[in-house]
Amino acid sequence: MDASASLVEGLSLLVDAAPDAMVVVERSGTIVLVNRHAERMFDYRRDELVGQPVELLVPERYGERHARHRERYCENPHARPMGAGLELYGRRRDGSEFPVEISLSPLQAGDRTLISSAIRDITDRKRAEQEASHFRAVVESSHDAIIGKDLDGVITSWNSGARRLYGYSEDEIRGKSISVLVPPGHDDELPETMQRIRAGEKVDDYETIRARKDGTQVDVSLTVSPIRGPDGAIIGASSIARDIGVRLRYQEQLRFLAEHDALTGVRNRRRFERDIAEQVGRFRRYGERAALLMIDIDGFKQINDTYGHKAGDHALKEIAAALQRRLRDTDVVARIGGDEFAVLLPYADARQGAIVSADLQRIISERSVQVKAGHSLRLSVSIGCALIDGDTNDDEAIFAAADRAMYADKRRDGQLFEPPAAA
């Protein structure tokens, strides 16, 4: 056995002990040695590979190029480390391809130059890199603000959605505390949130307020999730913030429309009935008394019949405005029927209810409502008052009592509708 053959035989023992797939070739590219890892990786038996050109293990489209690279390398053989920046692929027996990293080392066996290739399948790593790249692209293109921070609240990542929402660039904000986004009055939120994150909890759809770079505030919905390291330990938190200002304003508009009279802007009957029910409940729990006024416009049908519904609508708006100007912010005004209004006076007793009723009748009687060009008229109202106190049985009873008082007032005063007067 010559020296080179003895060296090759000795190499086979080392090659088999290597942790990576090993393929040893001659300058010509003929395979002289492979280890068991290479057999498994390429799905060939050893005796099927030895003596074959190494291009057997290279995708066909790269065959000629690989041969040229191999020839140039053999002209100046040198150690080349694993992962030298080339996109390399291996080919299995069935023709399937997979990405690899290869490190090359020259071996001198007598007058023979052998090339040792350590080959590593990087399919999993490539997949992870592609997934990470895809994830970064998704995060960066998201309209939501996506922020990473460590367990001390220091910002570690910041996407373009966060820049648009908060006004800070990534260079300005990275390394700063997330507390710069928290306005006064919300300081206790961060410690509580981070405590839940450290416990492995996720905070879903938490609605709060955050501060922009220019000092303005924005309504946001936050979802905060723990970030875990390779060992499963929690190392930080990821928060997704969405601007919900438009949604909240829209919801507020819908709520207003659902609870207010479209013509006058005061409460509607359904919302007012809830106000009365709540007030009855407050009396039962805390002894908080109140007065309910029922208000009916005298002769309103004649206004509509004589001047039309447009004039009637104008009169209703004038009365609603007059009621709101006279009453306190804590008082509640509602339109509960065509020409009927109601007022809830919290903390009022019978005397205060009577004073307010008389005052409202005076104010309305002093107002002139223009019904058409050159013509205006004065209005009058009948008002009944009932108390929410220990004698109140339920919500319906208080409405009925105020209604009876209002009709009694109407009978006392008679018809107060006045014919039109010249403006």
C-alpha cells in the first residue's frame, strides 16, 4: 500500500467521526471518501458514491459552474470556512434539492491533492430566516403600531406603524422607556401591565390613551404579549396599538343618536326613562330625592294646523333651547312625545320643583316664536311636578303622577294659545 492510499484509509476513520457530512474528492472531482452523515444526507450508499464525479451531488443547473469553481479552487487550494457567502445547494438521489453550507480544506497525500468538503444542511435555518424575514415584512407594513420592549420597559423595536401613530422615528425612540408614550394620569398602567407580562399573561384589547411626540393624545386599543427567549423564559413584551379615535367618535355619535331626539337634541323618551329608573334606584339606595316635571305645549296642534309642521318644529326647538338655558347642568331635559317635554331635577323637593316650574312657564311665555315672515306668536306650557321620594312605588308611578299634575295645571289655566301678533 502506497503512502497516499494509507493516508486515504486513515482519513476514512476521521471522516466517519466528523459531525458534518464529509465528502473527499480528487482534483478531478472524483469522490474518494464519504462518511455515514453524507450517506444519510444525500440518500446514497457509500459504494454508490466513491468513484463518481462530485457533480452527482450538485443540482444539474449548477453542474458546469461547479466544475469551473472546483478547477479554480484546485489551482490555489486553501481552507475556506463554512458559509463563505455563496448560495449553495445539494441534490439527493431522488433529485430533490436542499440548501447547504460547505467548508473546503486541501489535503496533500503524497503527490495527490485531495479536497475535503464538510457539508451542512441548512434547510431549517433557511426556513427560519425566511419566516423571520416574512415576519419582519409583515410587522413593518402593518398599519398598527408594533413595539418591542424588554422587561424594564425599554423600547427595543419600533415599526413604521408606530412612527405614524406616535410621531417618533426609530432612531429617536429606541433605547428609551415606553413611559414616554404614557400621559399623566395613566402612570399606574405600565407597572401593572409588566407584572402581568412577567407572569406569562397576555393583555388583550385594552383601551387607553397614549401621548404623541407633539404632545397630543390618541385613543388606542392595546394588545400586549410576552416575548420568550430560546429557553422559554420571558425576556420582554410585544405591544400592538391601534388608533381607535375614529371608532370611538363614531360610537359616541351612534350613542348620541340612539339616546337623543333628532329634532331638538335633548334626551329621547327611551333614554329619559332610564334616567328616571336610575334616579329611583339612587333614592332607594342613598335617599337621594328628585323632582320630575312633565311639560306640555298648550295648543300645539293649532300651531301645526295653522302654520304647518315646519313652524311647529321651530317652536319645539325654541322651547328645548329655553329649557336648557334655564336649567342646571345636572338637570336632564327630554322630549318624550310630539309636544311633550320632561325634566328631571336631582336633589329637588316640592318647593324647588314649584319654583322651577313657575320660572319655566314665565320664560316660555315671554318668548316670541316666528312662524312665518312678519308673524310671530307667544307660547305657553302646562307643567306638572311629582317627587321621587319614599312614596314613589316605581318608574311608571312617578310618570303617571307627574302626568296627572300636568293635566290639572292645563285645566286650571284653560286654553293659553294666543292668536298670531304682528312682529
